[in-house]
Amino acid sequence: MNKKTVKDIDLKNKKVLVRCDFNVPMDEEKNITDNARIVAALPTIKYLLENNCAIILCSHLGRPKGEVKPEFSLKPVAKELSKLLDKEIIMANDVIGEDAKSKAENLQPGEIMLLENVRFHREETDNNPEFSKELASMAEIYVNDAFGAAHRAHASTAGVAAYLPAVSGFLIEKELQFLGNALNNPERPFVAIMGGAKVSDKIGVIDSLLEKVDTLIIGGGMAYTFFKAQGYEVGNSICELDKLDLAKEAMKKAEEKGVKLMLPVDTKIGKEFKPDTESKTVAWTEIPEGWEGFDIGEESIKMFEEEIKKAKTVVWNGPLGLFEFDQFAIGTNSIAKVLAEIDATTIIGGGDSAAAVRKAGLEDKMTHISTGGGASLEFLEGKKLPGIECLLEK
């Protein structure tokens, strides 16, 4: 928590390398369909401009796996950034090649350039020291503002910090502040809502949160593993048979810690995995053979809403149903609406829950929406994030 930010270092007229998270979704014509991550980087970029810095931005996009693939080029990001800042963005045609280096060398204070996708080099994900050194050689200071990639020990997220003074940008500072306060000093009652498909993705987080929360609500696909762990049939619902013991342990731990662990009491089931499938709501103990659970039912929604309304701090990670299909988005949307209405600190842990909140048009009503799904999960789990560990202490 005690890491230096851009405000704790003299940046005036310096050449600064900034790691952003510009891993944004695009359509087939390469139009950016959601620019939230680019917008999230603007406060840091503007602050560096105010300090007359020459700014070199870098990011990954998708998974080109160490090969140069034009469909993963950051050129559309440069275009969007130029529009948002009303300023020319100089685009480098490579990452540490001749084009990037000569453009970096000639970069003047107040100018911004964007390097090509760092993952065009396998050395990026290998956290190769030589590659990190080449990247660092273009600048005098390193700023990490890519919270979405902070849980990865890659060259541009951690490696470069071995060669340059390293501080965080405003986005990482904000993420650490909200997530850190929720974990270390929450206003109570503190309620965590865990959804998503798999227990295996969240078991570490559940374990960690059981030490801290007053109530833990479990929905989404992973609820069926908890049902099965209690000996009930779940039909064709998603269920991790090898995780039944972990689910039992979590229920036992909740009881020992005096944490209220809430599971759905009814579930909306469907015949097939398609938007217009036949569906009905049944008690969670009565899922028939051949049917699959896709959402929490009306009774569960009411019960969860009542609990959430008492909360003063809520952390939510993972949808409560198959929210991509409208008829199974009711649980997720209802929870998003109640979070938008309560007088509490509401923190949405990135990924699908953030997408669901945006889809419902409620993002402005949340206290904080994390820009990193995987990173926020690991942070909530109490793991050290390499992209933050490498920054200078205050």
C-alpha cells in the first residue's frame, strides 16, 4: 500500500515510460467497442503532460504469443487516444526496434508516443532481463498504471523496474486504495458476493474473505458445486466434482468464523445452452435430470437483496448467472441495481461483473469498478502482485 506514486517523484521535463492496460475489445473492423481502459489511463497521462514530460506509452493487446500479428496492433488505440486527448500520438512501428528507439530519442517534452504491442516479443511474457533493459533504455522514469496486468511478472510490468526508478500512476493508486481499504479497514457490515463459473478460480479468494467479511453470498455456476457438496443432484449444471471437498471446507470455515454463508434457495434452469431455451424456476434441492442451472431464482434474489441492503461495504466479483443471455441475466442485473441504490462503499472486481454493471448502465452508481479482473482477485486473495511489488516504497 505504501508505494510511491507520480506525485512522490520529480518528473519535470523527464522522459517517462508508462505501462498502461490498453487491452480493449474491438469489432471486426478494428473499432474499439469499449474504451473504459483507455479513459482510465487519462488522469496519469494528463498529469505527466502538465509536468512537461516526454511520454512513452506501452501496453499489450490480446495474445499474439510472441509473434507480430497485425490484428493485434495498437494502432486503433493510438487513434482513440488521440481523439480523447485532442493531441497527436506518435505511433512506433515496433517495441524496441530502430523505429521505436529513434522516435523515443527525438521525443520532445509534451509529446506522446505509443510503442507497438509488447507481446509481439516472447521476451515480454518471459520477463527477459535484456528485453526489459532495452525497453528501459528509452526513458528516465518508469510509471506502472496497468492494474489489469499487475499480477503478471512480465518485462513491461515488473522487469523494467530493475533499471529505472519505478512509481505507480493514479489508476493503480486508486485501485490499491479502494481494494486495500475494503480488506483492511472496511465499514461494517462487510458483504462479499462471489459469482462466476468455477470454484477453482475463486477458492483462494473465498478462503481469504472468510477471514474478513460478515456475510459471503455465493451465486453463479460455482453454487452448484456447493449444492453437490451437500449431497444434492444438480442435473447438467456446471459442477466441479474434484472441488467438492474445498466447498465443504469453505462451509465449515464460515461456520467456525461466524460468517454468514448464503447460497441460492432457488434456481432458474434451462433445457439447453442457448438464449431462447425453455426455462423454469425450481428449488435448489430439486434440479431435475437433463436440466441445467443458469441463474439464481426470484426467492434468492429477494433474500440476497435484503442482506445487501444492510451492508456498508460490498465487494462483488463474478456474475450470478449466464448474464450474456437476457432471460438468465435477471439475478445479476437485480444485484447490480440494489448495489446502485444502497448507501455503502460498493466495489466491483473487474471482469464479467464490471461488464454486467456497464451493460445495465449502472457504472456511475458504483463507488469503484476495478479495471483488473484477475489482478483484483489475486489482491483480494492476499497475494503479492509483481507489478506493484517492484515499485519504490514511500
